[in-house]
Amino acid sequence: MDKILIIDDDKPICVTLAYALEDLYSVKWTQDGAAGVGMVRAEPPDLVLLDLRVGRYNGIELLKELKALRPTLPVIIMTGYSSIKSSVEALKAGAFHYITKPIEMDELLNLIAKALEHVHLSRQVKDLNHQLNARRAQESIIGNSPAIRDVLKLVDKVKDINSTILITGESGTGKEMIARAIHYSSAR
């Protein structure tokens, strides 16, 4: 279940949104901007609903802090004080979207679904690229001799070790190909 964090200083809005979303998502909320940043740092949500003004905090500044912590985190800005200037500023700072209060629940649910779909697709593309690069790196090493199989087994063993790896051999033996195979197979 996707996790949503609501950061808004208006308790009735937090409670109402949490109630409306709790059947579809795991929802947490806070009325304090600094606490919201701490919650993102401690247990990152999949999406944040952020008020443009959270008490004494400027929502744009909070948005920038959240994006510094988690650049791919989708943040939907909510505001009762809509202006073209603030919406442009929010989008430039990295907001996924900007919605005005009073919030239409159908519109918000659609925005959340689009934002989460975007996040899931981005993660999937990243994972598939990693797998494709790993496969390409391994497939570029041609050979079926026992020595090549031993080298490929060794590549598989060392690929996720968080250490420097020294590859030695004579000129033209494929050291760069082995280094590439380790690099693209690694989770790092």
C-alpha cells in the first residue's frame, strides 16, 4: 500500500483528507513543517500533500527541503491562496502539481494516482535499465571455457561488494570488459 504524508497546519483538513484517503493508502499527517521533513527523512512516503503555508513555514521552502532529501518524491501543493506566481514558483521548485482549496476529492484522487503511477514507472524504468546494462555487460564477454566461466562466477561474487576491486592481466585480455561487467551488474 502506497504511503501518503499530509503536511498542513489546518487540523480539520488533515483529518478529512486522511479519512478520505485511508481506504486506498497508508496515510500519516502532521501540522508542523519541520516534523513533516523529519517524517520524510525517517520513513519516506511515496507522496506528500503539502500546504503552501504551514503555520510559520513557507511551503515552497519546505518543498525545496523535501526535494533535497528525496529528489524523486512527488509533492502536490495545496493552497487556499492561489495565484499564478505561487503556482509557477511551486512547479519550478519541483512540485508534481498544484491544487486549490476547497479540494475536489475526485480531482485529488486522480492527481495522486497519476503521481504514484509516474513514480512506479520511473522506478521500473530504472530497474529495467540496470538489468539491461548488466545483461549487456555479461553478454559482451564471449567464451564458454572453464576459465571464462570461473571469471564470470567471480564477477557475480564481487559485484555487490562495497570495496575497490583490482583487475590484473596482460594487455588485450579483457580487463576493461570485466570491469564493465562488474560495474553494470552492481547495485551501486
